[in-house]
Amino acid sequence: MLYKKVSEPSREDMDINHAKIEFDKQELWAKTDKNDTDIKSSGLNVSYLPQDGNHIQWLLDGRDSMFEMCDAFIRATKFIYVLASFFSPGINMVRGEEDYKKMYNKSALHKKILDEVNNLNKTKQNITEKTVPLISLLAVKAQNKDDPVPVRIVMFHPSYVQKGTFGSEEAFEMVRAWSNKIDIRLAMWGSNFEGHEIGVHHQKSSVVGTDEGIIGFCGGMDFAFGRWNKSEHNQVKNFDTPDTVDPPFRIDTQMNWISNKSVMGEYIWDKEKKKGSYICKPGNEWFGEGCEEGSQAFWHDVHAKVVGPVAYDLALNFIRRYEKADTNYSITESDTFDLSKNKGTMPTKFQFPPKDDLKNEIEQYKNKCASLSSQDGYSREKVWAQIVRSYSPDEDYGIWDAYRNLFSKAKKSIYIENQYPFEDGEVLKVLINNSKNKKKSEKDFKVIVVAPVMPDHYDTVIRKNLTKLINMNRDKIAAYSLVSTSGERRIPIYVHAKIAVVDDEWAIVGSANLDRFGMGGATSKQPRGSSEMAILVHGKEQALALRNLLAREHLGSGAPVNLDDFDNLFDAFKNVAAKNRLPKDKGPIIGHLVKHRVYEDVDSKYSGSLKSLISHYLRRIFSYRE
């Protein structure tokens, strides 16, 4: 059975290798609740069960994420599935001599495949440098004469009805021109195509079939330009600028948004006018508009690599999206498309071939578990995990249910990183109600939120809602952003991660923002919602590993010795941000952490309220004396 509605996980439904889950822990898994009046639809349908026996590896930022996905693609022997939102087929997955040698020397297979990739690069585009463009690697695997591997892609539909689709039409043409062996399909964003009235195809996942089992990936990382970043987030002169990013594989409609001179959300101080302003004005509809060529030269994200039963569920989700992909829509392509100049001969209309039946392709892997190549300790312990989605065609609002459970039942701490934190007022309401209802013994409940300096959407409403949250308890709830430096300039590190760690036992990593689209429309009165996917994990070692990896990256030398204690973490964030101050300030910084811009509002209002209160009491005193 491909999709199954569940209420509570049972021993019959899951292969339990560990002790039975306690009932209170079961409540935090996403589940069906037909009596839930908060859900706009006929009921909540969760497609995938929580299952034991999974190995998880957390991947921070583009370098680590793409390195691991490249390794998995090379190891593929049975199939490669790529579910892409923003998509740049020419992106170089492995950069720098050190990383390339590390990948090349992994095995004889790695050497063979990478040699073939380099030969294809020379043949197609006369490139002599040792690079690993995604499209070259996929073409090599698909076109292998001896052992071809089925390569299937479902990507963002480049229909003209969708504005700002990040070069999707060029991406589609590039794949078609590079290899006719790659099965590429188009996922529609909304309207009557996949059930959403307003929303986007936003799932980001890869699934790989190897001889030993399935390797799955999901999270916030797109195969898109500007996403490849080292965790150090230090500016390099020739890093991610229009003239230097993977030429000639680049997509110009994407590249003209990337500049090392101006960064979206960057605060620029005008010495003559003695005032500052942000380059990108809030409320723009799409990336790049009104940003004076600015985009993110620094990008922070989180992805998850998984093997075990839930990796099979990632494959099932891909099959579902493949089955729903557009088949009758003909896309108008360039009459000329050449690999060296983005021009050459292509058909005016492209009609999709019949779809393959993929169920048989993955069935043999249902009970197989591949191994992780990482030696990280937290990857070796088996854990419970669940794939949750926002996907209205199946009335699946599992991501909303997961966040609602996590935020309403958190007892001690919540650590959040999100691109659009609490644009969705319903998600905010759940957290505020939990904070209000804490007993005296639970008053140490603390919340940390890490968000962009300035998001591309919702800036005003996010600042308003974050202010509301912080004012619940300024000593226990705090918000931060990330910046890097170039001389005296502070350059925002765009927080694109979508994660939460709750009570240092639960972790959720995915593509869903904390906005109405991310919740799939479950909380919205209007029909709006994107297709999203996340992995929900229960395990103290895994939860702490994720939180501590992020904390060390953000705090740098300011990280305490004992990060496992959330109170230590909370104090360290507060102390480092106090020294680094606001994004608009100047000077050297410790790590990357600064106070969120919301404190420009919070501190101003707090200061004003305090002055008003003092003034009020002074008037009463003098009035009494008179």
C-alpha cells in the first residue's frame, strides 16, 4: 500500500528494534486526527509512519551537502531520483583541490566516474579543470554503456504563468541538451495542476539506489547557484560572482542576481547623509527585484542524509511527485541552444514521453539498509524517524501537525532556524500559548530563534511577530541573525535553514518555512500552500549533534566547552551577540552571531515605555508634594 493513514504507530506497523515508545513521546509524531477542527480540510492525513532503524547524518551548508550527494550519485547502481525546486544543473558540486582529491580517492569507482566526468566536460565545453558539475555527473551515470543508471528529475515547472522561477526554462533546456537519457519531468506550482491554488513546488530531495540499499537526502538545500558555501562563510575574492561561478555552465538569469559588491539585505551606511539603509526593500515579490543586483553571496542551510526505512519513504514521495508531474503541457523552448553559448538546435515544442512504472524499481529495497560513508558518531546509532509533508493533493499536512505538536508540548527548550519565522500567526500562537501555560517549575523554558537579517518576503510581519514573541519573556526568548565581514562591511549570511530542535530530544529538518505556504495551507483561510517535506527525528544524541554543530558554526571562538547544556548555549548566544551588536554596526566579530534587527524595534519600544513609566511616577511624586 503506497499511502497509509495512521493514528498512532503500532508494533504491527513498524519494525521495532528498540524498546516500545512511551505514549507521551508518541504524541509528538505527526498523525491523522479526523476530529481536528483546526485543520481546514476533512481531516489530517499523514502519509508515512514513524519508523525505527534509521541512521541520520546532519549536513551543514552547501559544501558538505553537495559533497555527500555527489558521493551518493557516484555510488548509485540502480537509480538516481532528484526532486528539485530551484535548479541549476551546471552547479559544481565539489570545489577545491583538497575536496576533489578526497572524492577522487574514495574508491576505484569514484576514480572511474570522475575521469568520465572530466572527459565529458572537455568534449562538451572544452573544460580542462577538474570539476564535478551536477549535469555532467548525472549524464555520465545515465549514459554508461555497460551499466546505465536510470536518472530521473522532477523540477520546478518553467511555465510562463509562474513568475520568477529562477531560470527554470534554461535549466530544463540544459538537461535536455546534455543528455537524452535523463528522464526529466515538470512539477506544477498550483492552481488546478497539483491541488494548490497559491503556492510553489518546494520539496528538495534526492534518493539513490545502491546495491546495498537506498540513500536519501532532504532538507533546505537546493541544487542552485549561490547555495554552495563553506561553513566558515568567509569572503573569497573570486567566490560566487557573476563572472566566476562555474562558467560556462551557469544560467545567466540566475547569475545576474549574484554579486560580491552588494548583498540582499545588506545594511549600507551613507557617511555623507549620516544614515543607513538596506539595499533590498522588503515586500518584493521575487528574488533580486529592487535589490540593486544584490543577492546572497553567503548562504546558510541544513540538509539531512538518511539510510533506513524512511529513506524508502523518500523514494515513495518521489514516485508520487513523478506520477503527478505534467505530461500534457508542451513547453516552448529556444529554437537555438548551443552548449557553449546557450544556443543551438532544439525542437520548438517538447512532448513528454510516457512515464515509467517506478514501483518495481524500488520495491526490492524496501527492507534493505545502506551504510553511511560518514564516520560521525551520531550517524551510527539507530533512531526513530518520520517523513512528514505539506502536500494538499493527498490532504497531507504532516509538517503543520509536527510543528504544532513540538511547539505546544516542548517542556524545556526550543532552538529554531528558519527563513520566515512566524509569518504564520497560527504557528506563533501555539508557541506563545505553551509559554503562557508553563507551571512555576517549568519557568526556565527558553527559546532561541535564528533568522535572516532581512528576508526576501514578509519582513514587516516577521519583525512584528518576533517582537510579540520576545516580549513574552525578554530574559528567556531571543532572536539572532548571522553576518560575515569584509573589511568594515558586515555582509549578511542568508539563513535559509528550516530546522527546530525541541527539548534536545527531537529534531526536524526540511524545506518548510514557518509561514502559511510552508504549512501547506493547513492554517490559512485562503487556499494557499506549497509542497514541502521534512524529516522528524527522535533521539537525544542526534538532536544534540545538530544543535551543537550549528552553535559551533555561529559562535566560533565564543562557543562554551559544554554545549550540551541549553542554559550554557543560551547565555553564550546572548554574550556573543552583545559583543557583536546589530547587523548595521561595524567592527570585528566573534563567530557570525549578531542581534536580530527586531531589537531595533524591541529596544526602542522598551526604552520608550520605561521613560514613559519613569515620567509618570515623577509626575505623581511632584503632584503629591504640591
